[in-house]
Amino acid sequence: MRVSAEMCRKQQAIQSNIAESDPLENRRNIAKAAAKAWGKEALDADKRAAREQKRQAELSKATLSDEISDFDTRAKSDAG
């Protein structure tokens, strides 16, 4: 399952808060590492979303181009 960048950033904030406020050093260290990992995952999620958006735009453009081509072909056959 892929997680959204928004969810990753929420988790990063939670872990950052724990890293700053937990009384136990070990838990602070674990939370720091978790916050860093969530931050990296957020960046990865942003990249995935951008690729998907680009792919969808290219697909829409190709579909529109095909529809225009089909319309032109039908118009020429009807005219001829």
C-alpha cells in the first residue's frame, strides 16, 4: 500500500514531537530516526504523485489526439 505525502508528513510531525519531548533518550533517538524516515517517504510520495499526474496528462493528451484523428477520419469519409 502506498501512503500519501500528507499522511507521511503527519507521521513525521508526530515523531518529531516525540523526539523533542520524550523523557527517555532511547525513545527520542528512535523517534528522530522515524521522523527522518517519514520525511524521506513523504518526498518519495511526492515524486510518485508527480509521475502519476504527468502520466495521466500524457494519457489524456493521447486520448484526445486519437479522438480528433477519429473525428477527422469520419468527417473525410462522410464528405467523400
